[in-house]
Amino acid sequence: MKKIALTVALAGLFSSSTHTVKADTSPALLSEMFGRGIHAYYVGNQDDAREMFTSAIEHGLNDPRVFYFRGILAFDAGKTEEAVKDWKLGAELEANSGINFSVGRSLSRFQGNGRVKLESIRQAAKLEALEARMQRAKQRYGELAAGSTPPVAPGKGITPPPIPSDIVNLFGADVAEGAASVVDNDALKNAMNDPFAGEATAAPANTAPAANNDPFSGGGNAGGNDPFGGSAPANNDPFGGGADPFGGNPFGN
């Protein structure tokens, strides 16, 4: 009786009022079938659940949880090898899909040694998928690097092009071609040298004062070189002699 009811339920999932829909072209129907299998598992209908899970897998449902739950049914039935096979298929699908299926939340009610075994299988599959991706990336990088630079024949270096003979050496007058130029960086090397060491020094002129040329010599000056043009003062008169510059006595005596 249960078998007939299950067959009717499956037929209802894959049929509509107008036409039949294939399961592999309708992910929504496959997800609904998987959900009904989960419900059957939790209410204790192990056979119905297994039938739903198997039908969903055969029609192309790419959800790792359907493999995990079918493996749980096998584990509960004491079929450990069959359970491990389903768990490995689900773990491989999960590791390579790149989709978060919320596996931990879906399996929260499955605990114990079986859960530990399932988690170890999932972890190994993730590590294997990561290693495969890294290997592909490394290979791809090697292909790109090999295509970017042409290979060089072993034992042959790159010869630089010859220098044209018509190039003029702009520094030929200062530095001989092929000779090394030494630059002295000592800025104070000749700072203390006498800048006038190579010049001839003329003898100093005779600077002895000429006779009677002292304008301040007093009465000893003959008057010929007096800068003020006057004669020698008489009687020490600073105004130029005995002549009265004011025309005589202004009071008439």
C-alpha cells in the first residue's frame, strides 16, 4: 500500500495538468522531492525517504545533502560501506560546486560516530579540491609565463648591436676615448694656496716726503708748497703777515 502511495506521489511531482515534465529539467520539482524525503526520514518512514532520495539523485539533483541523507539511512541500517560511498559523492559535489548548501544546519540532528565520519570525509574532499585548484592555477600561470617570453637557445647569449661609426664623441676633447675619467671631489683642495703666487711683484715706490712739502711744518716751510697759497707768516701772525686785513686802526689812532 505504501509503495502504491509513493508511486502516486512521484507521478504527481513529475506531471502537470497538461504535460509531463522531466525531473532533470525542473530543479524545483527535484528540490520538492528532496524535501518530501527529509520529511519522511524525520517521521520515521525510512523506505519512503530512501525512495525519494534515490529518485531525486537519478533525475539529476545536484545537491550534496541528498547524498548525505541517503548515506545516513544506510549508516542507520548498518550498511557502513554504502553510507561512506554516498558521503564521498556528496562531499565531492559540495567541495567543487562553490555553493553554500547550509550543510551543517541540515545535519544538525545527525550526531555521534556517524557524524564524525561524515565530517572527516567532507574535510578531506575540501582539501583535495583546494589542492586541485592550486595545481590548475600553477599550470595556468606557467602557460602564461611561457607564452610571454620567447625561449633562448642554451649557450647563446644576447649580442648587443654594433655602435655606428658616424657617431661623434662629444667628449673627445676632454676625455680620451677608452680612458677612465677621474673626478676629484675635494672642494677645498686648493683653497689655502696663494692666489697671487705666480705674479711678479713690483718694488714699492719711494714714499719719502719731499723737502719743504709738509703743509703743517710751521715756519720751516718756505711757502712755495703752501696749499693755501699764502706766504710765510711773520711774527706768527696766522692771517698772513704784518698787513692789517681790516685797513688799519678802526678808531683812528
